[in-house]
Amino acid sequence: MTYIFDGSLTGLLTSVFEWFERKPGKVTLKSAEIFQPEAFAESLEIIADQGKADRVWAGLQKKLQKDWLRKFYCSYLSELPDAYHHLFQFSCYIFQQQKGAENNYGNEHVIALSKYAKSVEREKHRMEAFIRFQQTADNIFYAGIDPDFNVLPLISNHFKNRYADQQWIIYDLKRKYGLHYNLDTVEEVSINFEKGSAQQNLTPALTDEKEQLYALLWKDYFKSANIVARKNTKLHLQHVPKRYWKYLTEKQLS
């Protein structure tokens, strides 16, 4: 049996509810986005139900400590097809065991969620460290990103607290949504870019007139502070992998 869900967290949790209600035996969970029908395989489309999902989440909150609830959520944000299935199986396993079963690292689903969560948390920390804003002509600070995982929900509080005195937008170009802080609250936004205009760095026409000067000053400072004799490229790449250089002003060509 294959359960097919819409890819949402509500849909995933609803799938767990349906499994316990129907008890169909062994089930594989797949998102509708990747599901391919098979001639002799049975499948069931799961309709996301917020009420059912809330009941499952409340049950997990009773069974799991806060750190494991976060691992669960981070694993979901990985958006990996295998992660969805492991989350489903992990939930079923937790509800059928005594409290504390999440510490059984002999279970493949426990190990899988730990691995997914670690990768997502690493990406979260790197986004917090490497995101660079550009000031727009209307005094909003903009950053375009394309992280490996959907980390926007995890970095919201960090940037709200750190940049509480300025309006900003962090936009995920891959997932086509972003966060906008308006000096009071953070809201989810979607931007209708002109075709081909969605990019990490804004064009000079859209930025504040002093933005290019600030970028130049920062590059000059970075060059003057750099000690060539102590250059260690291998160590540098360990801390700042090359795929993140596109976010860093000091790495952009003048």
C-alpha cells in the first residue's frame, strides 16, 4: 500500500492518523509530486485534514521532548522524498512504543531523522552567517537566497531580533516565497518578478544610490584586513564552502 499526500506537514500528519484508523499493514508514504502509479500496486490519496493533523501533533508533543519535536520539523523542512517516508514511519513507531523510544538509535527511522535534522540545522546556521543584504531605493534591505533546504521558517527569529530597526526581505528564489519584516511582524510574501529578473543581487537601478559605495568600501576593508602570508585555502573552504560565496560581498568581482 502506498499513501499519497500533498507534501504539506498537515498532509503528512493526516497520513499517520489514517494509518492508525485503517491499520492497512505496511505502507510507503510518497508525495503526489513524485508518485508514479503502478499497475498492480494499491494506493490511497490522503486528503489533508487540519483536525486530524492537530491530534497527531498533540500526541507527538506528549511523546517527544522539545529537541525531538524540532528534529521532526527540521526533517520535514529538508523536503527530501525519503525524509517524508521516514517521518511517517517514525511517527507510527513512536506511538506504538513506550515514551523514550526516540532514543533507540538502533531504529533506522530514528537515525534517519537525526541525520536530516543535522543537515538542515547546518544549512540554517550557514544562512544566518552568510546572508548579505542590499539596500533598495525605497529603504528596504533585500537578500535573495537559494538554500538546499527550506530554512526560512528557522531563520525568521534570528533576523527579526538582529535587525529589529530596519525593514528587510529574505527571499527564497528556489521556493518562490520570502519573509518580510515591517518593523513589527514577519510575514510570508511572494514576489512577482519580471521574467528572468529573479536574482540574488539586485541591479544597480533598484538599489540605494550609496549601496555600490558601501559594497566597495567593504571589499577594500576585507582586502586590507586579509593577511596573505597566513592564507589557508583548505581551512577557509571548510568554514566557508565555495557554494556560499555567491552571498558574500567580499567574494564578488569588482
